[in-house]
Amino acid sequence: MKKNTESIVVASKGIGLEINADKTDYMVMSLEQNAGHSHNIEIDNSLFERMEQLKYLGALSNKSKF
């Protein structure tokens, strides 16, 4: 997960964009209960938080539904 996030950050910088870590969270969706037990990801002094549920377009997404 960290490697993929680093790739996105680097590619974004390459075209003049910057990812706002304060507005960016992530959630691991897996049928396996213990999958992705990595926690927050730190890249370039920015912290991306791992969440158990996220709000997207006004609806809550909860990993337990998957």
C-alpha cells in the first residue's frame, strides 16, 4: 500500500499536482479480516490515515460490508 501511495504522490508531482494528505484517507477492503493491517502511511512528512469507514458522496462505506 505504501509503495502504491508513493507512486501516486511522485506521479502527481511530475505533472504539477500535490496530494493534500489532510484530505486524503484510505481504507482496506478485503474478505480476509486481517488483510492490510498496516496503519497510517507517512510519505514526505505527510500522513495518510487508515480508516475503518469513509464517507463518499454522502454515504458511509464500511469495510465490514465486504
